[in-house]
Amino acid sequence: MREERAVLTFRSLPELNSAQCSSPRNDSGALWKSARLSCSILGNGGGGGGGRRNSGNFASLTMVEKAERAEFAPSSAQLLKHPLAMLAYVPRGAAIFMAGAVAGAAAKTVTAPLDRVKLLMQTHGVRVGQESAKKAIGFVEALALIGKEEGIKGYWKGNLPQVIRIIPYSAVQLFSYEFYKKLFKGKDDELSVIGRLAAGACAGMTSTFVTYPLDVLRLRLAVETGHRTMSEIALIMLREEGVASFYYGLGPSLLGIAPYIAVNFCMFDLVKKSLPEKYQNKAQSSVITAVVSAAVATLTCYPLDTVRRQMQMRGAPYKTFFDAFPGIVERDGFIGLYRGFLPNALKNLPNSSIRLSTFDIVKRLISAGEKELQQITDENRAKQG
């Protein structure tokens, strides 16, 4: 939407006593502040015929803002009859924030056991030490190990910082994606494939950078033995490793999330746009499209996730991405880059589909609410016209 600004200029008019002003209506009956105000100026007449009224002078005031008359607004009864219209009163940003936060928290909690298994599989070589680095832990073995050593609660260990993180993470990511899409639009107001990829990459990096310390804390809590709390782990990290420990692996994280979100969001938009129009607004289409886009993005970008997880570990032998990538391949082979891929795929598909489809559905609901509110307003205007 084009931004409009009001410019108000005050000028001194000699011998002016008062003014009577009126504002015209537009064709639809709404009151427009953007129209020129016609004024009849009353003065002392300067220039002959003392006391004569001058009605030929006028002043103008231009403001770019549409002012709906209050009497056209929906009544409480109308809003109760058309509850969808109430969404139009909720700021779009707030609605997207809440949708992203709730969907993200729910998705992460449901898939937390798979995430815990994935983290153990990814970091097994670093945790057991160099003498056993060739040994890998399988999906079933990791699943059984958690239950045996920590019980049912162990499957959700580290989920609290993850939920705390996902609320701002989802909000920042969805907000920034919409912002970057507008930023990368061309002169024809269309967004190219490259523009969509760039918007997704920037959105992913922005949200990752903002919430990265919580991600590192979540990993430490999930893989370290014992029953320490989140605050205890954070204090130990600060005391023994310093503030920098909260940003270990940030480089590969940004490199990994940028292509992942770029491919994921871009494919979701393009596949949805390519569907026949009658299917584009169906919830099932959003879910299926989100699953496909998440699958392709996960398969493409998973090795970078493994690299950053191993760099986040305490005592990790890798300090840079260029050390970690060949180091993992040398120790575990190429397959080592895909350790934990199965639980990650099982986790990511519902996770991503819930978030993206919820976001898509909320945007459509907001648009539908705005249309319904406008329809009620038009009906009220017609009745009073």
C-alpha cells in the first residue's frame, strides 16, 4: 500500500475575522479529508466600501486520509452476527504474531521427542570422545536410551527454551519475510523467484540471529546428562566459557538457515501460486504444499545443520565451518552429515506444515474479515443515504 502523508501549511491572511468551511463527500457518501475544503472568508473588506463583506477569498486544506463517518461503523449486534468482521479490528501484525507464536509452540512441543533423538544422533561422535568417534547411534537406539536413562520426561528435555525461542523466532521470521518481499519487489510490483529466495534467506537469518542464544542453550540442555535447569546451564556457560559461548556456530547457522528458509518459503509461494484458483484457498492445499516445500528444503540443507550442532557442543574440536565440514566427513564419512536426518524429517514436515499453513490461513481470514467489515459499512451507508 502506498504511504500517504499529510502536509498542512498555515499562512497569515490580512483582515480575516472568521471562516465558514464545508467538506464535500465522495461518490460513495464517505467523508474525505483529502478533498479541498471550500471556505467563505469574512473580512473587513480592505479596498473601498468600509464594512463590505468579501466572499471571494478562500483558503484550502488538503489532507490525505479517508475518514469514515462513525455512524457507518458496524453495531455490536452486527459484529456478533458476523464475527469474522471483528478480525479487521485486530492489527494485522498482532494477528500474525499470535498465529505464528501459538502454531510454532504447539508444533515444537508435539515434535520435541523426535528433536531430542535427532540432537543425540547428530552430536554422538563429539560427546563420546575421539576414541569412539567412529561409532554412531541409531534412531531406535537413541529413542530407547532416552527412555531408559531419563524416563518419559527425558523426551521433552530442553523443550522449554525451545518454546521460549520459537515465539519470537516465528514472529520475527514471518514479519520479516513479508517486509523483505515488499523490499525485493521489482519496478512492476512483482516478486521474482530470485526476490522470493532473497526474502526467505534474509528472513531466516534475521530470526536466527535474534534468537540464537536460546538455540544454543536448548542444545546444551538437551544433550548434557543430569537434571540441570535452563538457568543453571546458562550460568555455567557464562562463568566457564563467556558470552561468546552463546554464539558458537552462528556462522554455519546463518549459512544453513538462509538457504533452508529461502527454498522452503519460495517453494511454498510458487507451488501455491501454480495451483488452480479453486484450490488455492483450501486449507488442504496449504498443508500439502508446506509438506512438499519442507521436504525439499530439509534434504538440501541438512548437512549445514549437522555442522552447526557439532560446533555448538562444549569441547567441540571445530572452531570454524571450514574445519567442521571436512572434519565430520573424515571422521564419519559423507553419511555423517546426515546423522539424525530421519527424526529431523519426521519432525520438520509437520512442524513446517503447521507453521506455514497456519500463517497462510490467518492471512486469508484477515482479508476475509476486512471484506466483511467493508460490506457491513457499505450496507449501513446505503441505509442512511
